[in-house]
Amino acid sequence: MPAKRIPTFDPKAFLAVVDGGKSIRKYRLGQAIFKQGDPADAVYYIEYGKVKITVVSGTGKGAVIAMMEPGSFFGEGCLAGQRLRMATATAMEQVAVIRVEMKTMIRLLRQKPAFAESFTTHLLLRNIRIEEDLVDQLFNSSEKRLARILLLLAHFGKESKPEPLVTQLSQETLAGMIGTTRSRVSYFMNKFRKLGFIKYNGGLQVHNSLLSVILHE
């Protein structure tokens, strides 16, 4: 007799029926969801759209530290005692999020084991991604870092083939993500296009062959 399949937990569906302490908010391209230095009082879940997380140092130097996709949580630093936002979250396109107040989120994590497991899994996977990004920054060239970012954004390895990047990413944003200059990004993007690794056709299309840049010693 085959084992009974356990249904996948859907945090979006779960949050939709939670009473009180939450709201659904929509943002347009370029609009800040919260800014660095704002009070940290809620956790966010992305229903649709992409969100860019950036930080600015005391000397005014900025960097893109993450890009969050639908199904992602962000802003969870408040659960660990963070009183002020340490980064800025900006909509990269039309975005809808479920905003869950900190007290409500803490209650859900304590009372709903399935939700707590889903949330913890999300955090662990993101920590793994952060570690991979750190290794990438330490040991790989900016060309390889750009190739890796483009493949990740195209969901390489998750689907049968990379998908078009619908979100229009500026070269400044890509430069901030890999820690280089816009001119270097422009040079590498032109190089990738001439080699047939990427193409522009109403959007950016990333091909599997771009993986050769990462594997090449």
C-alpha cells in the first residue's frame, strides 16, 4: 500500500485566513516598502512581484544584498529584536505583499507548527544562498559573479530551461549585486550577448550555455 502523501504547506493560503494583525499592500515600480532606519515592526510575504533589498553604509556606499521573489518572506529581523530597519526594500515591479505585524507573527510561529516549519525552511534556504554569495564574492571574478546572478534570476536548475527575465534590471542594480562598476557589467553583458549566452527579445533571455562561464577555469 503506497504511503500517504503529505500535502505541501502553503503559507500564502494560510496567511490569507489569519484574522487581525495583517494587511495586504500593493506597491508600484520603484516604491519603497520600508526604508533603512524605519521602525522594524512587521514581517512581509510576497504574493507577486519582486523586491530588491539594499543597504547604504555610513560613508554613502550602497549595495544590493538580496532580490526577493514571490513566496518569500522578508523583514524578519524584527523577530530577533531589531528595532530599526537595517536595509531598504524596494519594489522592482508591481508588487503585492502580506504585511504581518510582529506580535501576530510571533503568535503564529508559536501556535502553528506547520507555518513555523515553512518559515524556518525559508530562512535556512536563504542563509545557504547568503553563504554561497559570500564564497562567490571571495573567490570568483566579477564576470563569473554576473553569470551566476543571471542564471539564478532565470531560475536555472529549477525548471527544464531558464526563463526570460521579465523584470527589467538596470546595469546599476546588477553592479550593486556583484560588487563592481556599471561599466564592467556593460562590458560583460555585451560579451555574453556576442557569444550567444544571452539575448534581448522584449526582455532578457538567459541560455544554459552561460553556465560555461562559471565552470571555466
